[in-house]
Amino acid sequence: MKKLLLTLITFLSLSANAWEPTKPVTVVFPNGPGAGNEISFRIVAKIVEEKNPKFKWSPEYKPGADGNIGMNYFDKQPNDGHTVAMPSCQSTFVTAEIWYANSVKFNAMDWEGVANIGKSPLAFYARTTSDIDTPKKLIAEIKSGKRPITFAVGGAAHKLAVEYFVAGIYPDKDRVETTLYKGPAQAMADVLGQHVEFGVFPIAVGAPFVQSGKLKLIGIAGEVPLKGFEKTPLMKDYVPNLNVYACWNLMLPKGTSPEVQKWYHDNFVPAIRSAEAKEQFDKNFIFISPNEHSSEGIRAAMYRLRQQWQPFARKIKPE
């Protein structure tokens, strides 16, 4: 009985001392509003808020230099659990140190990972006034050399997809240019507005506008056809291994205590894996990777991503 009582007292003491947010949590988005990292975070945060009334959050958008302005800012924030970030995997963990070596002030591998919230295949789009609506037509237009081709892109993964595509079909990269925006929503806005003919951004961002007839969907840079877009060509069938996705990690500053990390893991991972989140993820063409729902899982995944894409990124001229 005494042993049971002691165990109960210890449990209650630990529970009383467990970390919880005491003020709204600032979420740093290193891009403009409307990107996939914000879409995915809002889905999960809503579930966390419903189950834990103490969790409130406010967005802080820090776009510029492909997210590096925002992540430089995040790197200087206190590690008290009241600031988190939602960086894109390729922009922050793969290309930042290569394309922005002189301006990056952080080492992304130093931060504490909570979980990868979600991923979404990238897609190639055209404005509605374009005659190009299939990968075959796009390839033929690039090879013809009749005119310069410009793609609006909202991040490093998008630029990598364009460059990989061009390298796979035609060696003359001067025929294709990319224009980097402050986020995928901003890149998409210029394609929607007919200012740029082509764009590459996540299907999670572009799908509603394809479905409403405001964007042409050329092809998806994924492994398998997507529900609702079963007839859309896969870019890998034209350029082997062209499988590039947007990817968003929930991160805490370097040195964040284990107690804070545990609170985020215990609250966010069940929400990410919940049926409620899956329903919304499916609607937004977002998928999850359960093996990346830990700090160790994120670290291993980012190492693999770096090994895969950094050699190619070093061959590309930055924006």
C-alpha cells in the first residue's frame, strides 16, 4: 500500500511539474501566407487546440531568400517552447547552405525536431491561356527553342524539380528560367494572373484552382496517380526519378529541454495521425510519414534528402 501511495505521489508530482504553454506560441513560417506548411499546420493545430485548451498560437510570416530570412530569425529565438517553426525540407535542410552560403546564419541540423507534419507532391502547371497542357507538349516546346520558357517557383524543391526536369530532357538550360517568389501561393498568383506561363508548386496548393478551371495541370511529380487526378500524367514517366515533394517539419530551437520536446511530441504526433487530420490531409493531397514523427526520424530523413539532392543542387546557379 505504501509503495502504491509513493508511486501515486511521484506521478502527481511529475504531472504537476510537466511543461505546458503559458502564453500563445509563435509559429514562424519562412514564407508568405497560403503555403503548404501553413495549410498542414492549421489542420493539426486545430486538433491540438480542441484537446488542449492551453495551446494557442499565432503565425509570424518571415519570407525572403527562399525562407532563410525567416529561419535566421527563428535561430535566434529563445528555446522556452513558445516559438516553433515550420520550415520546408529542401529549402532549409538541403539548399540553404549551398545557394545562400553567405547569408545563412544557422545549422538546421542543430534544431530539435518534433515531427514531419506532412508532404505533398509537386506539380507542373500552366496558365489557362497557354497551349501547353501535357508533359509531351512542354518538352516539345522547350526543345524547339522558339521562345524562352519561365517557371514561377515558390521554394527550393520547386526549383530543383524544374532544373531536374530540364536536365533530363535537354542539356541547354538557358532556354528555361525560374523566378523565385516568397512562397508557393505568391508564385501561383502570378500564373493565375496570366503574368507567368508556367509554375511548379505543391498539388496541395494548386489543386483547388485546377478543379475550378483557373489553372491547367500539366503533370504531377509523384510516384503514383492521385485520387481525383488519376488521368494526370506523372512526370517520372518522361524524366526518370522525377519524384519531388514539398515537405514540412515542425521544429523547436536548439537546446529546447526534453520536457518541452515531450509536450510537443505527445500533443502533435497523435493529432497528425488522427482520423480527423487524415480526412483533411486527403482533401488537400497531403500524406504523412510516421517514421519521421520523432527528432531522430526527422534527422535521418533530412540526411537522406541531403545525400540525394545536394550533389545536384551544387550544379545549379542560385536565384
